[in-house]
Amino acid sequence: MVLETCDLVVDVPGRAAGRALNLRIEPGQVWGVLGPNGAGKTTLLHTLAGLRPPRGGTVLLDNAPLPGWRRRALAQQLAVIFQERQDGFPATVMETVLIGRHPFLSPWQMESAADLALAEAALTQLDLLPLRDRLVSTLSGGERQRVAVALALTQTPAVWLADEPTNHLDLHHQVAVMTLLHQQARDGRAVVMCLHDLNLAARWCDHLLLLYPDGEACWGPTDDMLVPAALEKLYDQRLAVGEVDGVRVFVAR
Amino acid sequence: MPGADAGLRHSLTWLVLILASLLALALAVAIGSETVQPMQVFAVLRGEGEPLHRLLLLELRAPRALAAFATGGLLAVAGALMQVLLRNPLADPYVLGLSGGAAVGALAAMLSGLGTALISGSAFAGALLSTLLVFGLAHGTGSWTPTRLLLTGVVVAAGWGAVITLMLALSPAERLPGMLYWLMGDMSYARSPWPPVLTLVLACLLLLPAGRVLNVLARGPLQAAALGVAVRPLEWGIYILASLLTAVAVTTAGSVGFVGLVVPHMLRLVLGNDQRIILPAAALAGGILLTLADTLARTVLAPEQLPVGVITALLGVPTFLYLLYRSRM
């Protein structure tokens, strides 16, 4: 399922319109969104998910504008991993991950054995099975982050919108989550994620969108976008560039 | 949660709750100034038995027991709903100032020397007024968030509290006991059990298919929206429903405290946090608690009757503190 934007201007309060986005995110692609704090990465992701209206232009999923989608039908195709979550209300890991099946169940339906199996597979994939009966509020930040990824995995989306999916994760689980998202793309889903780690972007993303604080933006295949001069301007930070195992590596000077 | 052993546990839960409900109601009709033996209760249920017992059970105790059961159920369900709405397990049905509005209405009617029917009507009007006031003010010009709703409710409740104190200070001494009983919650104001019973049954039917969507909402509005929930209409619906349930309960029995706070919380500790289980379980457990509390209130210092709110608070405060102390939240 293709996610497209047509002259999209996201509504970041107090900022000029900047450049309108004309993106075409196809199945099999992994897009990384890079930019400094406050550049509008999260706002863009929420706009792509139809959770907030754009200032201008449209977002199209499967050639249909988002406002025309029924909320439930949209949730069957598109999952969001949020950067900020409300884990205050008590629920176990299993209960939390199972709500990923909500868009697929009618009000009177209970989760079936198949739904339960999906949730368990997601827990297994994220090393959460031993924690299945723990309250989410008692978990560490990294464990909660994995619960959020497992929830989205249980939702079986065609399009993933992930806001800093590697937040709080240790190195092993950073790689595990990036591998999972990459595998999702190879299985024919589209993935868009906001990232702060240039090295993860260089290794796992095939397309990049650079968002500048003033609303300027540029996008394209990763190889064309990872230009040190452009990245230094993006972050207002000097960079050292190296190469390890054929992948470019960026270190702040 | 589904699964074979979870299913068995839930069947057991329902069995225990339903048996306990029947037992609580049976105790409430059997115990009192004149204790009726179990065999005599059965006789009356079969349409036989002594005329005195018939009068006592069917005309006096049964309606009061039913009213207490339904009121307890309403408060517990309303509490569970408010807790999901505000994403705060420590919210209760009165947290948004609804009981204050009802109390001002009831006390005003009492001060004017109106009859019981008008006191109830006035309490209901006060509760609705408070609901609309909080809802309108929280809506305001900005966005509608649970935090804003909570703050508005707490401030409005403080305002009602001041008005109540003022009315008590200005009241003639002979009216004070009745007013204080009303403020603490008292089943003897319940005239007919049917308004709370019917409200409770309708609310449960309405909420049965809504359990899972409430589970999703408890994860936060953005996550809920991403899972296909129309968040704003749902939040308004919960608020209005919880307010109506509380208004009917307050109108029936005055402001009985702690049922709406303690019952859902205890159930969560035992049954987990699936609203599909918690909401109907709260209806039964709240009913059991208030029925038993009212039976105690009638009998501990008989022939004196205590306000049932005192009993629920005396039971509720230590239980709640204990649970809070033990819980991992």
C-alpha cells in the first residue's frame, strides 16, 4: 500500500510554511526522517497517520485522501509507534500488546486464539515473553519501548510510522528492532521512522527525508542524502565521516 | 484475557460475585429489628408466610435492599468509567464536583421545607447543573484534556463545598441532622428502588460492547486514535454516562463515599484491568458492598440508623490505604 503526500505542509505552530512535501513511500521502502529537535519530525509523522490535520496539501493512502478513510479501516493498514506514551493506567504487557487487534474485532468479539498467537509471536520476537504478565508501569524505559513495537507488530500494518523506535534501547535491541522493521519492509510493508542516529539511518534506511528547522526539506535515496556538508548544516554540528564494513559512519566532532 | 485457565478463573469470579450478591440481598431482607429466619424468607418468596413478615420483607426491606444494591452498583461503575476517562486509577465519581452540585440542590430543598420527592428532584437538577458547568468550563476556548477536566472539576467541587458550609451555617438547628445524614449518604431517602435498578441494568447493557474500546482509551488518546477509536465522542459519552449514573445514585441515597473509588480499584488488583470484566464486576461488587454496609448501618446501633456513607467510609478508608500501601503503582 503506497503512502503519498501531495504538496503537504505540516502544521508546526509559529513556523512559516517552508517547502511542501511530495513524498511517495512505497511498499518495501524504509524511510528515515532526520532533523534537529523541533524540526517537526513527530508532527509530520502524526500528520501522515491522520492524527492531526495538515496546514496544506493532502496525505493519500492507497490513492485515497486520509480524511476519506474510516478510522477503523485506516487502523487496519497503518500503525504508529509513539515517542510519548501514557503507561500510567495499569495493564499487563500481554493486555497492552493485545489491543493491537482492536481494529480487527467487532464490539462483541473477544480476541480469538489467532489474535493471541499473533500477540505471543510479537512478544517472542521482542524478547518480552518472560514479562507477559508484568504491569507495563513497572518496566524499564527500553522494555516499554519494545512493548510499543510489539503492539504495532500485533496490529499487522501495511505501513509503519515509527517515532524514534530505538529510543531507550540497548545496542542489541536497537539492532533487533531495526532488523525487524527492515524485515517488515522486505515482506512488502512500507516503513517510515524518525531517527536521531545517523549511523542507524545510514545502515537501515533506503530513503531519507531531511527536515530543517526553518521548514526547508529535501528527500531522496539514502546515498544521495548522506552528504556530510548537508548533514553538518542540518544539525549545525561538525561531523567526522568514516567507513566500517562498507557502511558510512558519522561521529560528531 | 482469553485463554482456557483465564476463562475458568472468570467463570469462577462470576459465580462468586453472583452468589455473594444473592447472599447480601438475602441478609439485607432477613436481618433487622425483627430477624426473619431463612425458612420464613422462603415462605414469603413463595407467596406464603405471616402477614407481618410479608409487610416487613416485601414493603420495607426488599425495596431498600434493592435500592442499596443498585446505588452501589451505579457508583462503582461510574467510578470505573471516570478512572478510564481521566486515565487515573484514583479518580472517583465525585471527583468532578457532581456530588457537590447535588448536595447544594438537596440542601436548598430541605431548607425550603420541601418534601422528599422534591429533595430528590432538586438533587438531580443540582447534579446535572454541576455536570454541565464543569463540562462547559473545561471545554472553554482551548482543547479539552483530562487534566483540564480534572482541574475544573476539583475547583467547582471546592466552590460547592463552600456553598454547602454556608447553607449549614445558616440552617435552623432542627433541620441540621437531616442535612448531615444526606451529606453522608443515607439509604432511608431511597423511596423507590426502580430508578437506580433500571439505570444500572441499562448502563450495563450499554457498556457490555464498549469494554474493549475503553481498554484502548486507557492507553491514551493518541494511541487510541491510532487504533481506530473516535476519541472525542467516546470521551464525551463516558463523561455524560458516568455523570448520569452518579446523579441517579446521589439522588437515591445522598453522597455515599468510597464505593466508586474502592470497588473498581480492588477488582483491578484481583482481576486485572480488562474493562470488559471490570465494569460488570464493579456493578455486582459495588452492589454487594453497599447492601452489606446499609444492613450494618441499620443494625449496629438499632433502633438508631447510621448514615450508610459513614460505614462505607469506615470500611473503605483502611481497605484502600492498605491496598495502596501494598500495590506497585
